[in-house]
Amino acid sequence: LHSTSRRQRQMCIRDRYKCYIKTHCQEITMEINRSKNFSQDEITKLFLSVNWESAGYPEKLLYSVLTSETVLSCRENEKLIGLMTAISDGGMNVFFPYLLISPDYQNKGIGKALVSEMLEIYRDYYRRILICSNEKAEFYKKCGMNICNDQIPIMKIN
């Protein structure tokens, strides 16, 4: 094992939505893309890979992704390995409903690169909202987001 710091092992260099992720054991070249060119099968497979219940509604899921205002997707050799979506009111508030990375590609800086790019796209918005499970909160804090202790998410899931 090399004695390099995590920061040295993981670095992301953005160049027109191309992100080159270098890790300790391998180098991944992925492209962050704003295209909404997805098949229902590849979206469903990605959501199934992370055990999200929404994969059980493939038509609605594809429609939700395709009609999102902004979709950033990651591909390696044409394979969809991750995505993040955003919906907004056009100026004040943006909500990030989905961020998922295929398990084989997690902990390689890809999710952080997507969050960073999405936060940059919506940098002038007053409120940038994301709801996550408690165990994921630390990841988003590392990405520069804050937990609001004076507010709580209110949801109804059918």
C-alpha cells in the first residue's frame, strides 16, 4: 500500500463536464453529462443496484428523471454509473430528489463531483434542498451542505 493521503488518492478535475477520478488502486474516466438520453432499463437497473423502492415503478421513474429540470449523469464506457437530478421554481428554490451511484463505483469521489457540479449550477438560488436518510447526512455535510436543526422535512409517502 502506498502512504498517500485520501486527498491525494482522490482528485477530480473538471473539464467541460468530463471528470477524471483517480483513486488508490485504479483510475476511472467518467463523463458528467447533461443529456437526458436514458433507457427505462438502464435507469431501473441503476435504481435497483442501490435498492431504491422507486425502481418498482419503472415508467414513473423514467418520466420523473426525464422531466427533471437538470439531470447530471455519469457514464463509464457508455454504462450509466450514477446520476443526480434537480427541480426548481426558476430562481429561489431547488430540490435535489435523486443522487445515486452504482455500488461498484461508490467511495471514489463520483457522488461528490456530481453534488459539487449541481451546487455550482444552482449557486445563485436562495434555498438548495435535499432530503436524505440519517446515515447519508455526513456525506452531504462533506459536500458543503448544512443540516437545518430549526426545520424538519415533512413528507407523505404512499
